[in-house]
Amino acid sequence: MARVLVVTSGKGGVGKTTSTAALGAALAQSGQNVVVVDFDVGLRNLDLVMGAERRVVYDLINVVQGDAKLAQALIRDKRCDTLSLLPASQTRDKDNLTAEGVARVMDELRERFDWVICDSPAGIERGATLAMRHADTAVVVTNPEVSSVRDSDRIIGLLDSKTELAERGERIEKHLLLTRYDALRAERGDMLKVEDVLEILSIPLLGIIPESADVLKASNLGAPVTLSDATSAPARAYIDAARRLSGETIPMSVPSERKGGLFGKLFGRRAA
């Protein structure tokens, strides 16, 4: 039975879809059977980041509404055969996502995969609550900016009240993924430090993704950064985060741009 993970954020543009693709690819590269699901109906981008935009025939809404079988809509990655994509619709209305239909699709995905990773729309509207509803684990993506952290705090409140686990009186497992981090700018006071973000949000740290042109370069190539260049600094950070999700104990660090296994500053904070 799969572990269902939602990648969510309160604010758009923080790297949520990039993180979904990178974590999904990193888990798949370790031999696990992974599907990434785009819940951002009308504004889908996960197919672009995965390089599969021209292969989309059926989508999540087609499956939810019974117009296509799940197998018809799943797109298997050409570079990693344990990685699949269930795309969102580009043209349909998000109201076509029914709670009953999503529950049925999630049950079917749980039977087929080791990991079901849901790319949630940003914010707190219906698409976001449907994406998080069936999750066992949440990755809250935030930038080291006050507005991004404040909106993430609101998402954490939703995770503790709107999921199936919350309705059963249980707490969803939550992790923080800090993206676009620049240690020098943090030292100058141009952005929040890691410690500041952790103090505000009070959830375990899953990883720190350094600001890097390699992320944009990979997206433009249509490849998760962990597949595009596994030795790049952001790829190494995502691979470590994926290993932590799998239960490994990995020291927390900010990988540097230098290649060959050199790592930047180590953090004493407890990893997830």
C-alpha cells in the first residue's frame, strides 16, 4: 500500500511543482514505484517540468469522471521506468474534481504504487484541500521570506483540520522544505535564516534547497533536476530529502555548487 504525500504551499512561485518532480524522481531513482499527480487544474505545469506535455491524452479529471481508465491517463517516464505522471487538465474547471471521484482514484493509485505524490495548487481553495485530503505526509514548501512563511503557517493549520487523518483525530506527518536559500544573503539579513523559519513554523526540516540556476535550467529542459544533473547542488539536496522521507538519517546541510561531494554548512537542527 502506497504512502500518499502532498507537496503544498501557501504562496505560489516557491518551487512546489519543481520540488514534486525532483522528490518523485529521486524516490523513483532509488527503485521505488512512484506516481506524481498534478492537482493544479487549469494551471498545470507538472507535465512541463517532467517533459511530458506532448504525451498528455487523458488527465485526472477524465479519470475522476469515468471518461478514461487510470491506466489510459498515466504517463510513464522515458528516463526512469518506475516514475509515472498523472497530469491535470489544462482546460476543464476545477469544480469537475469531485470528492468522491478523487477518493476513488487515490484508492486505485495506492494499490499500484509505493509513493503517490500530489502536487497541490497554492493557497487554500478547493483544489488544495482535495489534494491534501488523503495524504499521510505533507511537505510544506516555503521560501525564506516573511510572506511565504506566514502563508505556510496557514497551510499547516489546514493540514491539521481538513485531512482524513484530522477527521479521525490523528495528526498528519508534516515536513518543511526550504527552497531558494542563500546562506550569504541570510547572513546579511536579506532573507530569513533557517533557524528563524523553523522557529515560526515548528515542523521538522526535510531539506534546504540552495538558490541555483541549475533548477531553472532543468525545468527548461523538461527534466526534474535530480534527473537532469544528479551532481548539482539542488539535486543533491533533493536526493537527501527523499532519503529522509524514506526513513534514512542524513545530516542536514546546504550543498554547495562545488561538485565532488563537498558540502556546505552543517546544521545542528533535527532532520525529519
